[in-house]
Amino acid sequence: MWSLFMIVALAGALLVALWVATIHDIQRDARVEKLAIERQTMSLARVFEEHTVRTLGAVDQALRFVKFQYERAGDSFDIASAVEQGTIESSLFHQVGVIDSNGIYHLSNLPDFKRVDLSDREHFRVHVQSDSRTYFVSKPVLGRATGAWSVQLTRRINRNDGSLGGVAVISIDPFYFTAFYNEVDVGKKGVVALVGLDGIIRARRSGDEMAVGQDVNRSSLFTRLQDAPVGHYTAQSVIDGRTRVHSYRKLPDVPLVVVVGLDEEEAFAELLERRRSKLVFAVGMSLVIALFCALSILLIQRQRRISARLKETQVRAESANRLKSEFLASVSHELRTPMNGIIGYAELIRDLATDKELKGYAKVIFESSEHLLSLLNSILDLARIEAGRIRLRYQLEDVSGVVGEVCSAHGAVAQKKGVALKWSVPPGLSLECDRVHVTQILHNLVQNAIKFTHSGEVSVNVSVGDDVCRFDVIDTGVGIAPDLHAAIFERFRQGEFFETRSAGGAGLGLAICRELAELMGGTVRVESTPQVGSTFSFSLPLKHRGTES
């Protein structure tokens, strides 16, 4: 359960981290992109402002010249000649003329102009009441003289007594201002506009669409103008409904504002593409994490099912092994009683029989029964070890006495084979151990050494080091190949590893030695060279941490 929780928690943490990082990156990218667009539109607005100011300045210079000449020469001032000679630069406007004090347009640079009453026009009436001493920029008007849309720039002409003598007027194509659109890149749906503070557009261009005269008083521009003469805003156009990022600048000394806007859809196209890519990546990674999480959970659940089955199998195997051990112990125990009877009567017949042939048969029965009893005892020992029925009783023992007892028991057999049996123990050495089982280990090792040694000697050496007592049983027997050293401690495997099997044996002795040594906290090892001999060693702690286990 804990591993599943950890995987889900890790996957959740990775997903949260992934999406937090993705959203943060998208937001940061959007902020950076918006700042870049605002800087771009502000730069364009500044250029547009300079373009407009230069244009208005050039027009006002022409107005001042007309005003000066008319105030000096009156109706005799030949405007057409001044334009034709280049004294008045005419590339910026449709026409230049004078409206008299009654509002009649009566002088013009155009040869076929018609006298028109303009007394009702704002650009005339604004000069009637007072002299503002500056020029006036009108709303776009449809010219009565030309029939074309124009923006009128006018200045008051005074008589010598200061009364109204007329109005100098220049008619400008409003789209001259927005010709700036062709010189800069504001996109296909971007916009440039010149707007009066009265809310009326003097000129506006977006793509191929040009417009004049719309009232935008309620647009976001005028809300922003109340706060600052220069700034940015993003809003939906009241004219075409497109949402744009705008920058605006109010012209100095003139009630006009220049506006440059980049269409949001066009301006943020690359940003939106990057955003889509990042979202696709995040979704893909989320699916990978989710898939990893799901697969991990499935694998863990599968592993748990396998572990449960293995545990169940292990329990059944341990139960079967325990039953097997109990069965072997029970059978071995039951067989020992009749076997002892067979051994006893075989020994009796062997000793009392006078018939030589009968005596030989009795000897065979006796030796075979002894071997079978030894095998039963070994099986019983292993069964007890597996069943945990071996009880170790620790007490301080004289090692010399233990080794001497074992060697004395095997001395006659060794002498009969012509094998010397020697032993060496440090004087006064004591060991806290279970004497019965230490003796059993030594018996098995010495018996094997004598069994597989045809000539030479067998020696038992005891040494002490690092709080460990080491017993070495060394022989000059047939030896064992190095690649078989580990296998000889397996049950029922001993006999097949030696050159000769004439000595017999069930292959349980070394297995019992290892089990008993490990049970007492020790180890068993072997060093052997074929045709040279073997050294079987087992080590036990000098002191045991408990008196009984």
C-alpha cells in the first residue's frame, strides 16, 4: 500500500510541477511578448507623431505666409502665382485659399474654383469670435468647392484695427496622414489613426480600409487620455470589432492624438503557436507520467500477486518439509528399535557361532546393520535440525579432552589402514560450547579423513584467533576438485565427488557438520587439491552469548 501511495504521490507531484512550470512559462512568455508589442507600437506611435507634427508644421508655415501676404496686399494677393512659383509648397494639400470676413471662399490657387459660402463651417466660425493666434484643425468635411473629403487647417486674418479680415485656409487630404501606414509594418489588420480630442477621427486606416469622421468618444482611448497623454491599452475597436494592442501619443500644442494598434490575433500568432506547442508537450508528458504511474501500479499489483503466490507456495513447501522431517524422524526412531535387536543378535551369533560360514554371515549382517543404524541416526539428526528440535547446552569444555576423545575413538581404524593419526591443541584451551555436537562434527570430519586417506596421515590441529576457536582436520587423501568444494556440503552428494566410492556413505555427514556449526554460530570450510589432500575446518566463538538455545 505504501509503495502505491508513493508512486501516486510522485506522479501527482510531477504533474503539478509540470503544469506549474508550463503555466508559469506561458504567462512569462505572454508578459514578455506583450511588453515587446507595446514597445513596438509605442515606437511606431512616436514615428507617426513626428510625421504628423512635421506635416502640420509645414502646412502652418504656408498658412502664415498666406495670412501675412493677404493682410499686406488684400485681394490683390495672387495665391495661384505663389503656388506655381513654389513660394507655397503645395504637395501636402488640395488647395489653399482665403475666406473673406463674410464667410465667402473667394480666393484659391485653383483656376476654376467657385465662390462658395462657408460662413456656416466650423473652421470659419471658430475664428469669428476671437483670435486664438494659432491654427485650427477641422473635422473632416466634404468640400463644397472640390467635392472631396478634406481636413481644413485655418488661421485668422486681421485688419489693421484687429477686426476679422478673413480666414486663411488650406485643405489637406486626411489620408495623407495615414500614408504612414504604408511605410511601417503594422500587419494586415493593424491600424493607424489621427483622432481629435473632440472624439472625431481625422483619418484612419486598417489594411485597405480608410475612414474619416467616426465618433470614438466612448472608446478606451479617451478613458486612458484622462490619465496620461502617452500610454498603452488593449481594447476592441468600436469601428470594426477587432481587438488590438494600442499605443497613443497626444500631440503637443494641438488637440490631436496619434494612435497605432497591432491586431492581437496577428501580433500574438507566434506566441499562440508557442503556447500550443508547450501545452501539447505538457499534455504529452502528463500522459507519459500517467501511463508510467498506471504501469507501475499494475506491476506492483502483479508483483504482489506473485509474492503472495510464492509466499503461499513457500508456506506449503515449508509445511511439506516439516512433515517430511517429522516423518523421517518418526520412521528413523521406529526403525532404531528393531535395528538394535538385529545388531544385538547378529553380534551374538558372530561371537558364539562355531560354524565358519555362519560366523561370516553374522559378521556381514552386523556390519550392514551398524551402517544402516548410522544412516538412521544421521537422518534423525537432520530431521531434528530442520524441525528446530536440537537443543544446545553450552558449558566450558577442555578442548584437549574433546579432541583426544575423538582421536582415541578412531585410532584403531587409522592404525589398521596404516594411516598416522595426530592431534595438536594449545595447552589449557577452553571453549564454551555444546560438547556433544562439537564431538559429532569432529567425529564426522575425522572419520571422512581416515576413510578417504589410503596412506600418509590425518592430523587434527586447534588454533585460536580473534575470539574464535578453529579446528583443522588435515589429510593426505584423494582430495577434491576446487569447483566441487561448495557442493560437498549438500545432502546426499558426498560420495559422488571422490575418486573411489568403495568406502560408501550416504553423503549426510558434511551436511550435518555444516548445519550444526552454523547452529552454534560457526562456519565450515574446505581447502583441497586432488591427489594431494584436504583440510576441513570449522570455527566456533570462544564464548557464547547464552547458556542454552
